[in-house]
Amino acid sequence: MKKIIILTVVLNLFYASKAQTVDMYASVGYGDANVYYKDINNFQNQFEGTWVYQQGLARLEVQFRKKEEMTIGPGPNQYYADVLVGEYKYIDANGVERVNSLAHINVEHPSLFDYNIRSIMTIENNGYPVCTTCPPGTKRLSMQFDEPANDDFGLAADFMIRRVVDNGVEKLIVQFISIDLAAGFSKTDLEAPSTFTYFSLPYGNYTLIKQ
């Protein structure tokens, strides 16, 4: 009986520590310790699956999946969130494969930052970059973008996405923008120089088709 009581207390404490669930896209704050930021209205679900851009030999294939209640942050400051993660394959205009991280999409990485594309927040039409062609009230999903070979501390980009349906065809409209230039020193050793300067995928706008 005593063991049962102890077990019950432990379980109650565990669930109490994560008891506060909030709508991640309606919350005024984000990142409070022991809070679960949930995608209550399944906003992220519309992006799941495989999307492809093709122009001549150039090809960009992106795969997204939703991970629910992922642990984010170290130690006592950690919180939980539903996140959209992605991986991609990019073949340049000469038909040369420059990046292929698609094999990682189904890996259960312990950290959100182990994925090369990861969701951050929703952005309104007037948020940067401004969307002049978006219908009123459109919400875009801002995602951090990385490349497996990127060893630079500062180089960063955003992969801004929104889904549209055009004559029955699902499309992903992407605004790929620079956030920070290369800093010149390594992510893992600030005393060492980095070797990476630019992302392989050119900045710009892309329209991908749902496969």
C-alpha cells in the first residue's frame, strides 16, 4: 500500500509539472518553463508531407513532419512544444546534388536543433518579409533553416512558408531569406575559423508542389 501511495505521488508531481497547456499560436509569451505549447488547431498539419520545386535541372525537395510535445531547452528551463521539422534535398541548375538530408526526417533526434528546418512562430502579412500577395489574415510559418555542412557560428536564414490551393493543386509558397551573414568562426570552437560561408540553396522565392 505504501509503495502505491509513493508511486501515485510521484506520478502526480510529474504530470503537475507539465499540467499547463496553452495554445502556442494564441499565447502572448513563449518558452516559459514546464509549459506545453500545443498546436491546438493543428495549424502545422497542413504542411506535413513532401513538396517539390523543379525548374530545369534545379530541384528542391522538402519533407515535413510534425513532432508533438517535444522537449525544448536545458534543465529546469525546459518547456514542451509541438514543432514542425523538415529536411531537404537540393540539386542545383547544373544537375549537381548539393545537399541531401532527407534520411534524417524520421530520426527521433533529442534536440529540435538537430533538424535542418524547424518551426519558430507564425508571421502576419506585414511581418518581415512582407507578403504583398497574401490574402488578408494569412498566417505564414517562420522556420529556421540550416545546412548539414554549415559550421559557422553566425550564418542563419529563415524559410517562410504558406500553403495555397490553386485549381485543386496544393502548393507551398516559400520565402527563403538571409537573417545573418557568416561570422567567420566555428560553432563548436569560437577560437577556430569556420569553413562555411553561404548556403547552397540560393535565397529567393520558391513554389513547391505537394507530392
